[in-house]
Amino acid sequence: MAARIKKGDEVIVISGRDKGKKGTVIKVLTDLDRVFVQGVHMVKRHQRQTQTEQGGIVQKEGSIHISNVALLDPDSGEATRVGFRALADGRKVRFAKRSGEVID
């Protein structure tokens, strides 16, 4: 199955404690259907000191289930579903179902 949400996409959280927040996808875990979104679902982690990093409590992004985020429409900036379409030259691209605009 083709990926509907990829690294670098602008998304909005549609459910959960961070509902309404927008951000960029940092990482996608396809096998677990989870994504990491910049500045969303911040968790505190107790980090052990290493030779390169200081120890202590650090804040970092936690993962969110992919069903709880929606892609932002490039036209209106609202949540949209993603469809797939074949262009005239044979390329398969993603498009926003709300506006019909090609994403890739």
C-alpha cells in the first residue's frame, strides 16, 4: 500500500490531547502506523549522560497514530484526505481530495 503521509508533509492533529495543532512530519513508522510530528505530543524523557550529550530530563516528540493526523490542503490549509492519480506521463502522484491539487 502506498504511503498517504510521508516525511516532510504538513499535517494537522484531528483527535487527542493535541487536537488542532499543526506541524511537519519528522519520521514515519510504517510497520506500526505511527508518525512523529514536530512540536506535537511532547513527552519528557530521562536521558542518561553520554560522552557527547548532557544527561537530565529532555523533551522530545512522541509518536501519534497515523489515523489521528490529516494532511493539510495546500490551497485552503484545512484538513484533507489523500487520493492517488496517474498523470499523463505515467507518474503516480498524491492529490488533496478537498481541492484536487497535486501534492507531490
